[in-house]
Amino acid sequence: MKNTLLGNTGLSVSPVGMGVLPIGPNQRNLPLKEGAQVIKYALSRGINFIDTAQYYRTYPYIREAMRQLKNESSLASRPVICSKCLGADYESMKDAVEEARDALDIDVIDIFLLHEVRSGQFAERAGAWEYLNKAKTEGLVRAIGVSTHNVDVVREMASVDECDVVFPLINYAGLGIRNGEGPGTADEMMEAISACHDAGKGIFSMKVFGGGNLTGTYQKALDYVFSKKQIDSVMVGFSSESEIDDMIEYLEGNMPKEYNPDVSAKRMWIEESDCEGCGSCMKACQSQAIFYNERGLAQIREDICLTCGYCAAACPVRAIIMV
């Protein structure tokens, strides 16, 4: 794989990055050494870009993978690591950056982001943004920016000089894209991404498969994002070596045109921190497999769920994914 520069950051990244959320306790909860092995394998196949977050609780996997590779003398250079924090204030972000540096055992985090910035939130999280700017000035992080599902937030970042990188949601079906308080489209998001790209921001994208719901059109989904020259790298969640092999085969142009991964063992999963308890998923479920817990958040009865994905398509905030 030929690496590319991430906007004006000076960071050289592989065209596809590894999102480590799926290996961690929020999803598959792989044993430490098993999860670290998946990361090691990704690095051995030429992927040098890793996305994590404070909320994911996956720092130990990355640290273990790098420790093993260093001991094996097979780590030519440290991967580019991006982390994120959901915090809004100065101290929360400061604690998050220090936690990442300590847990990963590295002095400088390559990229640190405000995690999941929603419409109108950038100003509300000014304290956290202030600390990220300070951390960059002090050399604790190399580049700063935001991750978001919102078109309006991406558009806003194009004119924020201090923003180095943007991590937006984009897929051909527009699944999960928001614009203000309502749904957005893929075309609207691409217009905003183009504005950021033209302003020199590094762009790496998320949810190419719409939270797993477009995996049945695997190559169509990948063709869409990799055709967009404004996107420097595509972040994909991997939890197995075979998933990494599929991606490399696709990038090398060796994948049969009719190929789609087997998703028969997948299940639907609700990210509670995103769920708004709006009821859209319950209305969309023909199997009556969704109920609401004592906190008013959606849960899935796996014993009767048909993994049809209708609930995920109905969710306005993309809180339901296939894992």
C-alpha cells in the first residue's frame, strides 16, 4: 500500500486505518493477547494508522501489540495513533490526553480529537478545545480536530484555523449522517468534506459500512469512499485477521467481483451512549425484539432478533450497529 499525507499535518498514513473499537470491551471483548495479535497483523500487512478513544477502553491492546513487536524487533516505526475524548471541559480533556500518553506508553499522541461533536456542540466544548490547542503547543499531541456524524459540524471546521483533521461519517447510503437536528445526505457530507479538504484539513472517514449494515454490499461501499480524492484515509473496524485480509485483497485489486463477506454470525448491538430513546427502532422492528430498559434506552432480545437491520436504518443517530 502506498501511504498518503494527512492534509497539512505532515503525518503519512496508509489508505486504510484500523479502528480498534470492535476488539475491545464495548464490542467483542477479545482477550488482551488475541486483540493485540489482530493489531500486530494489521501492522504487518502495511496498515500504519490506528483509531482509538478514551471511551473504547482499548489502549491496553495497542500497547501490548507495540510491546510485542518491539521485543520481536519487527516494529520499523510506531503507527500513527489517533485518540478521542467525549469531554467538554479543559480538565476532562487534559486528563484524557495524559491517560492516553500513560496507557499507551508514548510521549506524543499523533492525533487527538473532540469525540463525536454534535450540532452546536463545538462552542459548548470550548474548554476541551482550549486544552487540545495547549497540548499541541506543548508538543504533547501533533494534530487536533473533531470526529462527527454531522454535516454542519464538518462545514464549520473548514473555517477553524486550529483544526488540523476532521473524522467524518460518510457512506454511499448516507446511513447515520446528520445535518443540524435532522438527517443529512451523503452529497451534503461530501460537500462539507470538500470544503475541509480545500482548507488543508486532513480527512479520514468512518462507517464506510454504515455500522455493518452495508457489509452485504462490501465492494460497492468501499468503491464509494475510495473514489473520493478528498478522503485521505478510510478507518475500518477490524476484529479478525480474515477481515484485514479481505481489505488488503480489495485494495490490491485481487478480490472477485461477486465477493461479499459472510455476516451470518453477526448480531445487532446498541451503543447506549448514543441512544436517545426516541422509539424509532422499536417501531421498525417487525420481530418485536427491541424493548426499553429502566433508563429508557433501547435493548435487543438476541434470542428473537433476525438481524434484518431495519432498526439500524431507522435509528436517527446511528446507535445500532452490526458486530
